[in-house]
Amino acid sequence: MLREHCRKFRTQKSMVKRVTRQRAAFDCVRGEMDGERRVTLTDEEKTFLVDIVKKTIECELEGRRIPEFQVESENLKEKRGAFVTLKQGGHLRGCIGYIEAKKSLYKTGEEMAGASAFHDPRFPPIGRGDLKDLSVEISVLTPFVMVN
């Protein structure tokens, strides 16, 4: 009985830590935490990142290999968590991302583009006819901050 209780407590404690870390990430994005390190992308970097997402979706739709993108920006090479949100006619069509910084921002955008377009379980995969009305939003997350 005691062993079961301890296992349950460890699971609950782990879940609280995970939720706290996730909450910290989203609070940082909204700019509600002190001492955060914001990513400030230039207009060119933003455009380049959106182009990567669009090109990735187009290539996957057409069955072509995704090109190796030539990235010079240090901001785009930095490891960051990010979400790619796809909307069609103002309605959500896909949204998937990494909360943690696993890969460089441009690689995260590339991977999450395909995941949002074709693997979001809430929606059917994007088709060729959906491309013209598809809008892209990329949410870049800041590093985790300890929440007390």
C-alpha cells in the first residue's frame, strides 16, 4: 500500500514539474515574466522563416525532397522551441511545435511545418487546393525560466 502511494506521489510530482515548465514557456512568449530573453527577429528573418515553412509544405505535397536551406542568421541557427500554426480562412488548420529548444529555429520551423500540415490529429492533411488560402504563423518561444 505504501509503495503504491509513493509511486502515485512521484507521478503527481513529475506532472506538476512538467506543467510548471510548460506554463513558464507560454508565459515567456506572452511577455509576462521578468528577466526573460526575448528573440527579436528582423523582418527578413521572419520572412525567411515563413518561406521555409511554405516551401517545406509545398515540397511534401508534391513528393519532392525538401531543399537544404542556406541560413546565415545567428538568430535562426539558435536552438529554440517554436510552434507552427496554419490557418485557412481565419480558422485553425494545424498547430504543432516543440516547447523545448531541441533544434535550431529554422530546422524546428521546417519540421513543424510538415507536422502541422500533415500530422495534426485534429485535422485531415493539407491538400494542394488548400495552399492558396493557407496562412502561416510561427510562435518562437524563449528559454525556460524557473517559476517560484
